[in-house]
Amino acid sequence: MTETRRQTAFAGLDRPQAWPATRGRPRPERLGFALDTLDGVGVTLKRRLAKLGLETIGDLLEHAPRRYESAAEEVSIAALHGDEEVVIVGEVLNVVKRPMRGRRTLVTARITDGTATVGATWFNQPWIADQLRPGMRIRVRGKNGRYGFDVKSYDLHEVRATADFAPVYPAAEEIPAKTVRRVAAAALPHVVDYFDPLPAELRESEALPLKRDALAVLHRPQSEDEAERGRRRLAFDELLLLQVTIASRAAERARTLAPSLGEPGDLMARYRKALPFALTPYQEQAIREIDEDLGLTTPMHRLLQGDVGSGKTVVALYALLRAVEHGRQGALMAPTMTLAEQHFLTIADICLELGVTCTLLTGASKRAMLGADVVVGTHALIQEGVELRDLAVAVVDEQHRFGVAQRQAFVGAHGEMGVSGSRAKPANLLSGAASGATGVAHRQAFVGAHGEMGVSGSRAKPANLFSGAASGATGVAQRKALTEVRGPHELHMTATPIPRTLALTVYGDLAVSTIEKPPASRKPVVTTHITEERVPEAYTRLTRLLREGRQAYVVCPLIEQSETNAARAAEAEAERLQRAELRDFRVACLHGRLRPDERRKVMARFKAGEIDVLVATTVIEVGVDVANATVMIVQEADRFGLAQLHQLRGRVGRGAEQSFCVLVSRAKDELTESARQRLDALVETNDGFVLAEKDLDIRNTGQLLGVRQSGASDLRFADFKRDRSLLERARAIARRSPAPLVAQD
Ligand code: ADP
Ligand code: MG
């Protein structure tokens, strides 16, 4: 209704674009068109949009506004008073640009609407002066200010920026907000090119709008409520897809046959004896649960969660050896090669001692060594369908879930799967730092890839999300009819637990074992947060500890562009420290660009005490296990995510000595709210479960949007906290009948 009024008020100029004339068939292929097919998008803008993960018309339409402007009343200039935000419409009489103190500029345009005139003002936007000419009609939104009418937004043509409930998109430095708004508006007519993936009945029973209408009101709502109804519809689609996928995979698994591994025997007894410590009650409990699963002929599907250093690896190796005991194979998979190597180093010795062959599967060593009892490799091991001799237990390390390396690994796998199109470059590591949503997306990608392993057949690439999931199930049924489906037992490890209720809905039917407490021998790490000007004190303290024979890590800032840049920065920092603060000590550098054998050598020397300080990128995040390393300094810690910092910190505090972690950040008043919360949380507690909850809270208030922006998340509209009831609905529907949910538009 306000909309109508505004349109008439502005009708003299350019009529606002009506809904597209083209009725008829949706043409979904258009959603894949590049953005420069839209009016007003050239190469530069296209490139900048691509940095936000926006490459196609569909990307843009699915780019949700962060919030909406409020409604503002349109008033005549004569009636202008008070300091409410209002809209005025008039004709430009003249434009003056003048400098102000401190290299600032003020542009003033005198505007009249026949009732009176007013000077509309813009600060520090000198280019505005070039856009305005006497005689132009303009619509401005703002309020009375010190120098005149202080303009917040304005429109020269269509009513867009000044509209009530105008969308405000997630900010991007290189692109002015109004440009994103303009381009989104240009793409809007294409909402008709969406097929509705929900069957009409379901849409009706759930009282949901059409997808195209939901998208339309998302970008151009008449009220906040309307926008929210649109968002909920889109969120529902995402959650339903997630749940349908989970349900159909669960159904598939129920039909899959796994080797029963009976009761633990002699090898397991020898393993327990070979360990230099007694297992904790939590580890014992997890092992009991695993043993129970392994005795069955349906595949185990269990999540082993426990904080960094809680002793998951010991339990995981137990599961692997259970396969070996039966003459079969175990596979241990990590998200990156570095992590796989680290796992390999951890378990190789004890395997040797037990007479179990163990091999690290690198690109080069493939095939030749597939016969080993325990094979360690990356997730590619399953994605590429490497044929193992007789895989019975697969352990999948997801503990790096929120880390950079894995996000990249995930994006790679994800693109291949085509679950939702390959959209993502992890643009913003900062924000990606910690996202439950990312976890889910990863989870989906993994489950997808994993399905391949489970049934060792190739899965159809779903074009339509819903029918895709359903046809996956049909495919299995068909294959099942032809041959018996066999699959290994699976154990997933994660160090970043998600709250229990979420685990159920997000991980579906995954059973969960939890190692609640680390071995008693571990002391909590004393964590402090300092700002940069106090770094010298930190190094003074560090050198004192080094003289006492301790070792340390210095973690370099996150570098977003590439691993090569990160490596260079780490090397430069190592050299600098060697010359300056740490000149009396042996400094070495560890980063992802080192060859595996070089990296191994550095780690071995550090472990042997031949290196005092390891300057590293986040490659040390997981797996490095040196008890004598008791100090960690993290530079620019405010740029890391909470989970990632917690992982990093887990590298110290592994021995009997008290350990310290120093988080260095920029000045406190320069920190974002969420960065401050993250650092405070780490100082406060060492408990990964508490931190995981905190993380969810902080992200919900701050960073989740950044994650969406980075495109690394599949959940663009849904929000696990806000949409809990929607999630439950989706889950119920998916469990009732995953198959009939085929789009029929
Ligand atoms: P996670 O994989 O959960 O991060 P790890 O399995 O790597 O933890 O264990 C961390 C450290 O604790 C390792 O040095 C490991 O040898 C040691 N550890 C594991 N279980 C025990 C235990 N029951 N008692 C003492 N130390 C243990
Ligand atoms: Mg570990």
C-alpha cells in the first residue's frame, strides 16, 4: 500500500519495472546465466560480485538481504520538521560541492517540491555532484541534520534505495550497497525461472508460498513479515533437502550389509598392553559402544566426539584394529594430506609393534600399497573410489571441520558432487572461521562422497535437489535388486561437538559417543589475551621458558589469498624472529608449502628437541603432539575463528608441565564485537563443549552472514537456532516419505 503511493508519487519519471511480461514456462537454464547478461553489469562489477560468490543470476536471487530498511513516511518539504526518517520527492534546483575541514567534502542540492525548498546534503561523496543536474527529479530519504536534509539514500529513477523495507545486502567493501541492490533488482524478474521444488500438496499443508514468490518478497517485501514468510519458505526447502538426504541415506544404510566383527580378541588385548597408559572411563565407554556396533551386520554409523586431546585417536585406532583382527582392512581418512600424515605418524609405531602393516596413501604411492592392514589417506581415498582389498572399518576425521584447510577441501569435494551447484570459494576465512552451517554443508558433501564408498557404485548427480535425493534412494533399490550392497563400518571423529539436539537433526541417525573429559594428566592451558603493544613482554616470558628447556609455537596470521602467500609470510616471520627476539634459540618454520618429507623432518626435529620454536601457519592445527611444547603465541588471533583457536591451543598442554597460550590482537577498541567475544571465551575456558555452544551464540549474532557471503555454506536462508521448529517439521516430513517428494511443476 505504501508501495502504491510511492509509485504514483514518482510516476513522472521512469515507471518502476512491473513484474515480467513473460508468463509461461520457467526457463531454469537462465538462472545459470552469468551476471553480465544483466543490464548494467560489466566486467569489473562481474568480477567483484564473483568475489562474493555471486556468479549467476540464480546466485544473486539466492543472496539474502541481511536486513531491511524501516518504513519511512513521505512528506512535503514544507512539512519537514523533527528528526524522524522521512522521504521527500522534488526537483533539483542547483548543486554545490564544497570542501570541509579534514579533507572532507559536502555536496548540497537544493530541492523543491512546490511547497518549499530544502538543501539535501551528502558527506564525503563528491561524485554525487556529478550525477545531479538542475531539473532532475529526485527522491531522497533521510532526516534533518546539521547542514540541511541529511541524505541516507536517494533514487533518481526507480524507487529502490528509498523504498520502505528496501533490502540491505551483506556489505562488501568493493561494491557499494546500492549497486548490489540495483543488480539484485535487475535479476528479480528471473524468479519466474524457478521450478518449484515442493509438491503442491506439501506447499499447501505447510502453508508455504511458491518459491518464486518467496524470492520476490525476499528482495522486495512490503513488510518485514512478508520478507520473513518468504525467508521461511526458502529455509524450509534447505532444511527439507538436508533431512531428505539424511533420511534416504539412512534407508540406504539399513539395506547395506557390513561384516560382523564379533567380539574383540587377542590383537585388541595386545593393543591395550602396548599403550603406555590406561584408557579413561570415557574411552572405555566409547569402545564398548563401538564393539557393540561392530558385532552387527548393518554398518556402524557413529560419531566420536571429544575435545582436542581427549584421546579420540586411541579409540579410532582400536576400531581400525578390530577390522585387522578379522583379516580385513581399516582406513583412516583426514581432510588434508598434512593431517593424514600426522595421523600416520601417530599410529605407525604402535602398528609396527603389533605387527600390523600400515601405509600412508599419497598420490604417488597409490595402488601399490592398497593391501596394507591399515591405510591412511585423505578423504580423496573414498571420493576417487580407490579399491581397497577388503575394507571393513573406515574412520573419518572431521575434527578440522571449521578449519581453513578443510573448508577448502570441502569446497572441492562439494563442487564435484553437484549437490547444490559449485558455488563457493571460501572468500572470507575470518568469518568462515566457525560455522555450524559450514559443518552441515560439509557433512552433506561428505555423506554424499561417502555414499559412493558405501555402495561402491556411482551416485546419480541430482539436478533437482528433491528429486535428486529421492532418485538416489531409488537407485539404491535398483542396485540392491541386482546385487547385494555391502559397506564398511564407519566412525567419524570430531573435536568440535555440536549440541546434542542439533546432532540428531543435522547428523541424522548418526549414533554419538562422547569423550567428555581428557585424560586426568592434562592441565588446562593458561590463556591470556594481549594487544600488540605488549608483545615484547610475551617474548620476554617466552625466552625465559625456552631457557628452562621448554619449546614453543608461534602461529602466523591467517592469510587469505593462498597457501603460498601464507607460507612466505611464515618464512619471513621465522627469519625475523631468528634475528630479533629469538636470536639465541633454534627457530624453524612449518607450512603447507613444504614437501611432505621436509615437513616430516621438521616435525621430527621439533619432537626430538632440536628445534626450540616452530613458527607455523595453521598446519599445526591438528595432530602435532609434542608434550614439551608448552607455549603458544598466536599472532592476530582476532582473525581466527573460535573453534580454530581452540584447536590451535590444543597443541600445547599435552604434558605434565603448565602450558600457556598467548592470544595477540590489535587494540581492543579496534576489535569487532564477535572477535572480542571469541577471545574472551578462550581466556575463560578450556572446555570445548562450552566453547562450541558459545561459538554458536556468537555466530548467530554476528558472523553467520559472513559465512553465507563466502558461499561456503549450503544454508543461506535457514538458521539452526531460529528455525528449530521448521527443522523439526522438515525432519518429520522427510522421515515419513522421502521418495514422493519429487517436484512436479
Ligand atoms: P584427540 O585425537 O582427541 O585430539 P589424542 O588421541 O591425539 O587426542 O590424544 C591426545 C594425547 O593424549 C596423546 O598424546 C595421547 O597419547 C594421550 N592420551 C590418550 N589417551 C590417554 C589416556 N587414557 N591417558 C593418558 N594419555 C592419553
Ligand atoms: Mg588427535
